[in-house]
Amino acid sequence: MHDVTQCLVYRDTQTPHEIALNAVSEFVGDPKSFIWIDMQTPSSELLVKLGEELGLHELALEDALTTHQRPKLEEYGDYLFISSKTAALLESHMLLDEMHLFIGTNFIVIIRHRHGPDLMRARARLTRQRNGFKADRASALYFILDEIIDHYQPIITQMQDRFRTLEELLLLGGLARQELESLYNIKRELTILREAVDPMQTVVLDLIRLHPDIATKDLKVYFRDVYDHALRAVSTLDLLRASASDAMQFHMATLTLRQNESVQKLAGWGAILAVPTVIFSLYGMNFKNMPELDWPWAYHAVVLGTLMGGYWLYRRLKKRGWI
């Protein structure tokens, strides 16, 4: 199933109007026109048709159709291809998808897969053309990248909240098995999200350094702002990952300490019980010549001595924290 969600032409200050996909080639190369094409999970046949209209390379089209790619920026003649990861929250669960962009001289093509953002805000900002922005590829690309990076922040905030909740439980008394699994899932999701965000820094930095025709003098500060947001997101993710690892190590150390305390207590009580065990086992051996057997108070003395020895040992172990 595929859907060409929008195919718009911006011309000067006029309101953008929608055109058919097979009419796109009529506006390609026109300096007074800018083409915005937004596709949702297109089929291979539709991408071939798009490539014919815009003159796109077959390898770039193949990349746009294939998911599970690392974010990257590639140059194909007079247009660029950008692969990026998008993130969204669905019922408190993180969903990662891909968005591919073709940036030509006077067009931009957005190919979204499954749960990618709808870019309504980016399209509205492009239509308004305020604060010096124009309806062109540079402004459109900035709005899209800015929205992609901004969509990471709610997910990072939610992960922070989940981690703080588990951290409080850990400090209060430890984690149950289900809570420990939740902590591990957070750490895994942090790693996955970082792998999506981190390459975006390189993509934006390459645009700034290698493509001054897009990151123009006026727009460079905006692209740097997108880079700073990506850098801040990666730093936050790294800090959370380190904290999650520390929390797991703290949990394991706490378990080990509790096990050691249990072993100490068992050993302490074992030592106390060894006193009467040894004494009474000697009397159970039925030796004939045991002089204390004929003493009137022998039984009471042995019992009292055994109790005193056990109590003395108990006090010593208690003082050392073994029981």
C-alpha cells in the first residue's frame, strides 16, 4: 500500500498548489518554483516513476526503498540523498522508523516509512516564509531536520522519568525481577536511540562544511542549532546509559552483599551450635573412664558451661556483625 500524501508547488509568494506526480518534471529546474513531494511507504513502481520525473539515480532509489539503514548523507550529481531515523512514542513505547530525503536544485522529496512524523509543522513553516525563510530546498531541509531532531526529545524525557522511578525503587530496597528487566529494556532502548541520533550529527555537520549552497550564510546558524540539539541529545543518552549501567552494577553488588551477609549469619550460628554439638557428642561416646561422671553436679556444670560458651561466642559474633 502506498500513498502520495502531498505533491505541492511553491511559486514566488503564491499559495502552494497541488499537482499530479506525472507533472512534476514540468517544474524541475524552474528557479521560480519549488516542489515539495511527501510519500508514505511508496511501492517500488511509484519510486521508479518518481525517479523518471526527477532524474534520480537507481541506487539512491534502492536506498530509499530499503529500510534498516544507518543515517547518512550522499551526493548524486546535482542532488543529495539523506537517510535518517525518526522516533515516536506510541502508548509509552518507542517506535523507530526511517525517513529518506532527496534534495535537488528546486525540489525536496520526503519518503516516510510507517510511523514517520507527518511534517505538518515543517510544511506550515515553509508556507509562512517568515524570519527570512523562503520556499526553497535550504529552508525546507532545515525545517525537516529540525523536526526530526525535536521528535527525539519527548522519548528521551520519558526514558529519564522511567529510569528515575526504577532508581528510587533500587535505593529504597532493591529491584524485583520484572523491574530489573525494565531497567535492562531502558538500557537497550537508549543504545538503539543513540545509534539513531549520533550519525545525524555527522549529517548536519557535513551539510554545514561541504554544502554552503544549502547551509548558506543566513541559514548556517539554524543548521548549527540543529547540530547542537543532536549533540545535546547524544550527551543526555550517554549519561543515561552510564547511569543505567551503574544502577545494574549497584543492584548486583547489593545482591552479592546480601548473599555474603546471609552466609556470615549461617556461619555464625553454625559456630555457636558447634559448641554443644562437640561437647555432647563426646559424652555420647560412652567412655568408661570419665571422672566427671561420678560428680554430683557434673551434668549441671556441663550444661552451664555449654550455655556460657555459646553465649560468649554469640556476643563476640554479634559485636563483629556476623549475626
